[in-house]
Amino acid sequence: MRVECPACFKPAVVSSRRRMSEQVTNLYCSCSDPECGATFVSTLSFSHILSPSRGQSQNMLVEWLAKLSPKDREDAISRANQGLT
């Protein structure tokens, strides 16, 4: 990830970071151009997931299967096994 100086638009260096919440972090930065020398705080935030991690997908599937009746669960597993062969 690159951070640009808001004053001169040249690359900046992240010197430290402070987590504000699970989804927001403040980045303490300084411009790499000695003639500019700006220091600033940039905020990095999480927006959304494009595709869940494998672990999340597996957990969602297990939770979904647990909510089915035993017969529906057996049917779903049987159909999945047919599709894998």
C-alpha cells in the first residue's frame, strides 16, 4: 500500500499507526521529500468483503446445515456428494 503526501503528492512514509476500532486505523505519516517535510495523519478503514475467507465459508455452511432438519440435512449432503463425483 502506498500513502501519498497530501501537500505534494509524493510518497510518504508511515512511521506509526494507532488502531481506533476494529475497522479504522490512523496512520502517522511523513513526506519522503525533504523539501516538503509535511507530517500528517491518514485514516485507513475497512469497507467490505468481496469474498469470504475459506474459514468463514465453512463456518457458514456448518451453521446452515445445523439449522436443517435431519432429513433435509441428509438430502443436502447427498446432493452435494453427487455433484462432487
